[in-house]
Amino acid sequence: MVELVIVIVLVGVIAMTASLLIGQAAQTYQKEGNYSAMTSQDLLALEEMEREIRIIRSPSDITTCTSTNLTFTDVNGNLIVYSYSGTTLSAGGNPLASNLSGFSFAYFNNSGGVAASCALTWTVTINLTATQGSDSLPMRISLFPRNF
């Protein structure tokens, strides 16, 4: 009878340990899925913005430069508009990235200080924080438009 009780206790301990390991594996799988979804969408958005910001025609062609909006004319004469509202980043009114818990543009002059006006912008820094479920992933890129 004692042996039976010992076996039952050991099987219970093994089952509890196994269930904890399986639970942790499932949480890790879910978290990695969230990071994958956040990364793919938001990296595409950052790459598109980077590509278009690099071809701003000149600093004087930046017409709006706030923390949530950037409007400029590229080298081909196209008007490009980026705006952030709620949890969505839009390009020309079309959603570019969603489920963002934070987003901002920052503008710096050629000495590294904050640009006093759009025409004095030398570099643009984009900060965004993607959110999926309870997970968040901050991303940042700083770039120099090539025509400055």
C-alpha cells in the first residue's frame, strides 16, 4: 500500500512538472507569433518610409513636420503625407501599419540639435512601438535624406 502511495505521488509530481513545461512552451510560442506579426508589418512600414524620406527633394520641400505628421515633396514631384492617429500610421490616407501603441517623428538639424523649423531638418528619426496582445516591440530608425 505504501508503495502505491509513493508511485501516485511521483506520478503527480512528474505530471505537474510536465504541465508547467508545456504551458511555458505554449506561452513562448504565442509570444514568438506576436513578435513575428509585429515585426513583419512594421518593418515593411519603416522600409517604405525610409525609402521615400531618403528622396525628399530639399529641406524646403518639407511642408509639415510634427511628431505625428510628415508632409514633403519627393524628387519626382510627388506629395508624400504620413500621419499617425489612434493606433494607425497612414501614408496618403491608406493604412501603413496598425496596432501601434506609440509613434513619433523627430527632426534634427545638421549639428544634431532639434530642428527649429522644417526647412532646417537634416535628419529624421522615426520611433514606433508595435503592440500585439500583451506584447510590445519598440523600433527606431534615423536617416538622412540624400539630397540634403
